[in-house]
Amino acid sequence: MPKLKKKLSKDFTTISNTMLRDKNLGGMERGILLTMLSLPDNWNFSIKGLSRILPDGYTKISNALKKLEEAGYLVRERIYSDGKITDWEYTFSDEPIVGFRQESDS
């Protein structure tokens, strides 16, 4: 039977296996989530910027982010000032975020 071997170097990201084994996530969603978790906090996030560091286009990335949000691995929050949306905050997690309410729960 084939055996798995690993060769790790420095500058790596450690995450929970939960997202890697989640059958609700496809390869695209896992790849984007891994990429986002590898970036530093306060990275200036945009789908356009993400499409510059990934080989996928804007639409594919946007659709994958929607799936991550539906699965609870991404929470998008609006930032308001004087009653107007001034910014967005994206929170990515390697496990579904506790307290996240999925549509099927309603």
C-alpha cells in the first residue's frame, strides 16, 4: 500500500483538519480558505487583489467566497459610519465559526 510522506519547510501555516475534511467544501473553496489563512491579519482584502495572487478569476473567487460564507468559514460584516456602509470586515476561520446560523437552521 502506498505511504504518505511529508516534507515541510519554514514559513508554513498550521490549521485544523476540519476544513480540509469538510465534504461540503470543494477544492476551490479549500484553496481560497488556505490562502486567506496564510495571509497576515489586516491584509487589505479584495476579490480583485485575491485574483492577482491566485490563478482563478474574479467570478470563480466570488462564488467560492459565497460558499465559504454559507458553510460558516467566512463571516462578512458591514462597517457603518453615519448610517452608511463605509467598509467591510472579512473573518476567515479554519473551522465553522461558533454561533454562525446556517439558512437550514431557520
